[in-house]
Amino acid sequence: MWVKCRQRRASFFYSPTEPSCAVSSAVRKSSTGLLTIWQQDRMLNGLRRFVRDLKELAEYLRRLKQLGCPECEATETLNCHSKLYGNDPADRAGRCLRGQRIWCCDRGHRGGCGRTFSIVVAEVLPRHTLTASLVWRWLMELLAGHSLKAAVEKLSLFFALETFYRLRRKLSRGSDRLRTRLCRQQEPPPSTQGDPLLQTVAHLKSVFSDKPCPPAEFQLYFQHPFLE
């Protein structure tokens, strides 16, 4: 019984390439790189952690009552709790809207669990001020052969240099997690890079070659944070 409950909970944050036990293993990404109609419907009707933009977030929140809580599975208990704001990387003194916090109501006879979770825009890297597009521009400079310091200076970013050293260490530690997901979509392209991180960046660029910001597309497609 406990295992069955865990399996049902895992299906809420559904990733089309990582089917839960309740999903047929025959469902896979098509060779054209596009999601099947079944997968698209499942993602649209399931609870998501990332949306493309604030307009899509607003439309998504309108049907919030139709979704089940990822913690307790109760339906018709989800409510908008508070908006998520963060530091604006383009303005040191500014703030920007990053997403929405959702609350599962446990008052009265609603039957909710009282917990909260967040839905954020794909451009946002949860728990980071740096955005997905800024990180991608920096990674492209590294892939082009620039040193970490030269890449930061070329982009004229006002963040401390140590921020990017920490970011590089974090990406290096998590590159195996990224490559595991990417390899399920496409084999790694031939690379002359000796650094495993840059090999991962090249692989990410290859999988989302037609997208302007692969880290944001990674979060949208897998419904999983690019940085953990």
C-alpha cells in the first residue's frame, strides 16, 4: 500500500522521458524530437513546476482547482498563496516576478495537507538570482574557449567573480544528472572538449539546438531544475 501511494505521488510531477510505474514504458520521445500527443496532453493536464512565461502561468492558474496536490493528492484544494519575487539581475535595486506559490488548503472539511509548493517561469533558476539566459550566455563563452574570468568580463556582468566559480563547481558536480537526462533524448555529439562540463554544455546545445535558451528549455521539457 505504501509503495502504491509513493508511485501515485511521483506521477504528479511527470516527466515524459521518465515515466512512473503507472505509465506504460512504451511511451517514448519520438525520433523527430517532438512530444507525442499523449505526452502533451499529460503534461498540460498534470501539475507543472515550470511554465514558459507569466502569461502561461496566469492561464495555468485558472484551472488550478482541477489539479491534485503533489503531496496529499487531494483535489479542489489548491489555492494561490503568494507571488514569488526575486532580485532582478538587470537592476541591482530592483525585483522581478518569478512565479507563484501554491497552497493546499487544510481548513474546514477541505481535506488538504496545508503544504505549499511553487510554480516558476522557466527563465528562473530556483534559489538563484542568475537567470537561465545569463547562465547560457556565460556557458557559450566558456565553450568558445574563453577562461571563466574572461567570459564574465566580456559579458559585463556585475556579479562577483566568485559567484561564477561556485556556479562552475555546482554545474560540474551535477553534470552527471544533466547528461543522464540528455542521453535519453539524443546521443552526445562528437566533441574535442576535454572538460566534462563543456562536453555536457555541447550536448545540451545539441539536444535543444533550435531553442534560444537551452537551460530554460531543459526545465520546461523535463519539469526539473537545471541547477540543484
